[in-house]
Amino acid sequence: MKKHRKPLSALENLVMSVVWERGSATGEEVRAALADRHPMKESTARTVLTRLEEKGYLRRRVDGRTNVYSGIDAPQQVAAGAVRQIIDRLCGGSVEQLLIGMVDDEVLTERELQRLARKIANRKE
């Protein structure tokens, strides 16, 4: 089982979305991609990228004198890890408690519930 990483802040999540979309990115590329939604200086983008590397979300390679960052895990894996942290912290480690809460609060659509039921049934076989 993977070690729990610190969760992503809203800004870190935005930066990760740029890296995931592009495959890799520099500080300037992140700054430019987020200019409309979240203007920032290139130094801020570089700081966030460094923080994400320290948290274990990104790896860095040097191209000339430029740091280029790429994701270590796919977005779905990061999401699964974040959900696992929520389950552990808020549901006493019970996936069932989380799912029951999602069903009771109508977080899932009928179609999503049907797909989930099929996936569970197929897993049993």
C-alpha cells in the first residue's frame, strides 16, 4: 500500500491539472496555462511545482537550465489516494460507510449506481 501523501491544495490541484493535461510542464508553462483562471508570477508557479515534488506528486528533470516536471501518478490514482485518506479520517476506514453516505445523500446518479453494481457483480465472479 502506498504511503499517504499530504493532500493537494486548490492551487496545487490546478497546477497538477496543467501537468497532467500536458504530460510535463515548466514553471513558465504552468503560469501561462493558468493566467486566465489564476494569475501568478512564474516564481510562484515554480514554488508550487517544487512543493508538489516534495510531496511526491511530481518528478523533475533538468533540460538545459530549465526544470521540467511530470506527474508520478495518473489523476485517477491521486484521486483514489485522496479518497482513501477521507475514508480513513472520516469513515473509520470503512469504504462501506462512505458508499452508504454517498447513496443516502444522492451523490451518485441511478446510472452510476447501476454501473457500480455491475462492476461489483463482475468482481465477485
